[in-house]
Amino acid sequence: MTGSEPGRFSAKWPGFGLFSYTFQRGNPMALSYEFLMARADEAAREAETALLDNVRLRALRSEAVWRDMAERAQKIEEDREKARIEKQSKPPGTWPASLGRKSDNDS
């Protein structure tokens, strides 16, 4: 990766290569709960096998961040599903109550 390809990060930022690649390819599973938990498990294994304290601590911090991102991704997906169900249950042409507007169906 030279960083000169369109839609890619510079080679100066190698940590972003995975994300730029998956977003460029349009892979919707790239940041799924399963993907994030797999990275957390990988970091946990790295921490278990680390010989140096600083490497072990880095891996433990990494694991915590991956797990936090996984929990957030799961919550976002749950919220999207709730919103989709709520949207489908409302008749067309009605305003959400949170907007404070009356629809034609309200009296």
C-alpha cells in the first residue's frame, strides 16, 4: 500500500489500512459485533502470551477498547432494529411524536 491509491490512507498511517480497505470494498460486516469481538479475543490471546509487561498492558488496553466498540456496535444495531420496527408499525403519513407535529390522523 503506497497511500497514493484513491480512497486509501497514507502509508504513514498503517493502522488505518484495514479500515480503509474494508470501507473501500464496501464490506458491511467489517465492523460487525463478531469482527470486533474476534479482534478483542485476539488481543486477549496476545496479552496471555506476552513476555514483556508493556506488551501485555498494551494488549489488555487493546482488548478493552475492542470489547467496548463491540458493545457499542451491538447497541447501535439493536437501536436500528427497534427504529425499523417502530417505523413499520406507524401508518404512512404520520409524524413521530418526538417532532411535536400533528398529522392528518391526529384530532
